[in-house]
Amino acid sequence: MQLVVAGTMALDTIETPFGRAERIVGGAATYIALAASYYVRPVGIVSIIGTDFPAEMLLKLEERGIDLTGVVRHLSKPSFFWAGRYHADMQGRDTLETQLNVLEDFPDTIPNSYKEAPFLLLGNLDPRLQKRIYEQISPRPAVVLMDTMNFWISGAREALEEMLGYVDILSINDEEARQLAGDYSLRRCARAILAKGPAYLIVKKGENGALLFTKEGETFFFPAYPLEDVFDPTGAGDTFAGAIMGYIAREGVLTLDVLKEAIVQGTILAGICVERFGPEALLAVDESELQRRREVLLRMSHFLRLPA
Amino acid sequence: MQLVVAGTMALDTIETPFGRAERIVGGAATYIALAASYYVRPVGIVSIIGTDFPAEMLLKLEERGIDLTGVVRHLSKPSFFWAGRYHADMQGRDTLETQLNVLEDFPDTIPNSYKEAPFLLLGNLDPRLQKRIYEQISPRPAVVLMDTMNFWISGAREALEEMLGYVDILSINDEEARQLAGDYSLRRCARAILAKGPAYLIVKKGENGALLFTKEGETFFFPAYPLEDVFDPTGAGDTFAGAIMGYIAREGVLTLDVLKEAIVQGTILAGICVERFGPEALLAVDESELQRRREVLLRMSHFLRLPA
């Protein structure tokens, strides 16, 4: 297995100003694995689904080179379910309903075929579970990327801080970075977080792009892909992380240059994701479209007029 | 006169999480002219001050090559006064008090020495007043940049839309762009606004940088200068516009390449401005610091790894 992805697979009901989608497939691992599959294969998922998870989507994932050996299907419970409504500005959202369902039975063992994977992406999960998955891969993966959320920062801080010592890249949003470091200045937050372990911190800012901070004290800025409309922001952060890790896995090595290009790829794929409901747009991305959008993104950020 | 700047000169009382400054010099024209003075001289201001405006600041402005022939000092009224308090996130702010005072007597004639100026920056003022100032320069300036605010967008829309037909560059923030165009998508807003006249629209997003939209349909992104702390955001947008116009005036011509570099310069000077209370940091900018920060800004935006 080239890349192992641990995270939820879910059913989501999503309301946006553009419409409503009822019980469509979602979950971090779904978005992550689909995004990564454009760069590296096979991608193995560690997750759990319920009796109601559509078999059709499992086939589509497999068609994209995604290995589901590590996905447990529960025999009696329904899938993890989330319902949310996005605000008119598409930035904020309200959670209308969360049903954990199978999530309580998330597997803490991974298939033997995953156990030597050189790349690991730990999606947003209980950090104690992230640790158990991390520990089963030996030798230690070459690169580990982790995501988390406010719920674990406040509710499982000790376990989360321990995990920071094991990861190479942490990818969180600006609010989470501020909560995790207890400061407003993102630059000071970055220093505090990087001091706990990761070599790189990626701070996601939605339509305002992303920042990359390095342990050496450097900062890099990446704009979001310019879109007319954001149709459904669900999964954008997971898609971003999945493409980043997929690209790194394809290159086989984590350097600053590789990571910068990986973030450009993540930006492009996240932009594609949010143009349709759920992961639909990620099922069939035209690779020439990736190249076209990369040129748009580079051109829009190209303000150099050297020498001054 | 190389560049004429019309705008307020004010006294401000500012509260931020870092402290409080009482009745310090502010006003759009003050920030604009100081910023522009690092690129072009002389810069002539059209404004009005009251009996309480400190003569010491007038001397400092003159020392920076700023011509005050067009600044009327009222014989009996106090200066325009604004008091505001910034929120902890330094993005939002509450206006605690506004005293128009001399602002009602803003001059609508400009000195003869200003009347052939090739560059004009119309700071945030009543658009009817902006028009009277604009009309007194003949031949029509080579480049006109305008700023405005929500108050005029809702209260003087017709006059403001007429002004859009006379300007080359409009520089406003994201909320103002959305209010002016009545849409949420900034890209659609930009198309609607550019259709009314300007060749270029600059949308300011504070700590999230700025976007440049062109009439030809191109978009460019500029990150904010990375700062540990923003001490006082007052005047950042005016400083940004002043440096942009100063740089254009120094180059003598408005091309897309010149404008892109001008926005880099505006970003740098705005970053310097917000590190101290009021316009203090703009009084003595070390020019080698501009060059140093330019390199930081270019490096942080340099994510190209060509070919893909």
C-alpha cells in the first residue's frame, strides 16, 4: 500500500444557498482518498461504514484505485450521519444533526497489507485512535500528515499534543490553529505548534487560501483557486489534504519544494470539489483540467516584476 | 504637482487590544500622502483642518515633500474627529464617535498649482465632492484612483456610479464591493463594477491580502505582509492606496505590470503602517526596509515548481 488514509466515511445531508442534498456520501476518508487517487495508487482506507452505505460508491472508489480492505461494514448499525446548513457567505455553517452510529466501533486494527505503507494520512478522528493506527505501521511511515478539529483540541488535548510529536505535517484551519496555540497571531501560533513536533504546519483559510509555516521559521502563502461560486464547501479541507499527501506520495519524498507544489495541487482539487455537491466532482476529474487550473493559479499569483 | 490627493485630515482616538491613543493625527489624506511621498514628490493635498490640528504634523508632512497649499485651516471649528475601538481579532471595529466639524466646509476648489497634475487620488469623500475636484484638473489626469465607503454606496449611489465612469482604478474592501454590486461572488461583483468604468478594481481583504481584477477578466492575488501583530489597523487601506498611486506616478504610466508592482509596494507600506499607532511609522520609513520586505513578500508567494 502506497498511502494509508484513516478517517470517517459518512452520509451527509447538506443545505447550501444553492440547494439541498439528502443523505449523500461524505466523510473525510472518502474525500481524502478520492483526491489522493489522482496522484498515487493504491490508496488504502481505514474506516467503518453502516448497513446503509451505498455499494455503488464502494465500486466507484475501487475503480479509482482505492483499496477498501481496511473498511469495516457494520452488520446492524447505520453509517455515521451529519446534517449541516451553510450560511449565505459559505464560510460559516451550522450542524443540524450528528449521529455517530458506527463511529463508536471504528476499527483500531489495520489490514496486514497496510502495515508497511510509506505514507500515512490521519484524517480528523479521536487522537487516541489516530495513535493506534499510526503505531501499527512499521517501519514508521516516511511522511505522516494529520488533521484534527476543535472537538479534539478541547476534549482530548493531551492525546492530541502527543500525536503532534509523531507527525510531519499538521493541516488545520485558522480557528483551530488559534485554539490549539491559545494565541491570536497566526505566526506565534505556528511557532508554538511547530515546537511540539511537526516540521510543517498548513493553516487553511477557506476562500482566503492557506499558509504554510516551516520549523525553520519560513512562511508561504497560497491563494484559493478563484471560483465564481462555491456550491458546497463540504470536504474541501479533506480534498486539499488528500491531494497534498497524494502528491507527496507520488514524489516519494518530502522537501519544501515538493510540499509547495503539493499545496498548489491541493488548492486546485479543493476548488474542483466545491463546485458540486458532495464528492461528485472528485469522481471524474479531467487531468488536463488540473493542468489548466494550475496555470490560472500560477498566473494569478505571479506579481513579480524583478528587479524592483 | 505630480500627484494630487483629496481626503480628510483628522484627529482620531483609537482603542486596540494593545492600547489607546488619544486625539492623534489621522485622516485618509494624511496616510495617503505620507505613503505616496516615498515614491513621488511633490504630493499636493486637498483637505481641511480645524483650529486644533497640530502645526508640528504639518511641518513633518512638508518635510516629506508634501505640499499643503490645498489644505484650508478653518478659523473657528475643530478638526474632523473619529473615535473607534478595534475588536480583539483586529478585523472588525466599532465607531464610538464621529464629529464632522470642519468636514462640512471641505474646499471644492483646488489651488492653481494643482490644476495640471497628471495623477489624482480621490480618497473616501462624498462622491459629489470627488467630482468637483476631479473636474478642476485639466487636461484630465493620466491616472485617477478612487476610494469610497459603505456610507456613500448606500447614501449617494447615483453620484458614486457617475464617478465610476471617470476613474481608472477603484480601491475598496470586499464588503464594499459586495454592497456596490449587490452580489456575494467577488468575481461577479468585479465584472459588474468594471462594466461601469474603471479599468482595474482592487478589492482589499485586510489580513487576507488583496485581489486585483482587470476589465479583460483577469484576477491577481496579493497576500498581506506577514506580521506577528497588527498594532493599529487605522489607515492601512489609505496607506495601501497612497503607495500604489505614488508608485504609478513615479513610473509615469499605468500598465498591468506597473500596477502589480504598485500593489506589492502598497502591501509593504500598509504592513509598516499598522505596526504603530496612527501614521507614526510612515513618518520615517527606512527605504532599505522596503526592499527587505519586498523580498520576504516575494519569497512567501513563490510557490512555483515548474514544470509540473
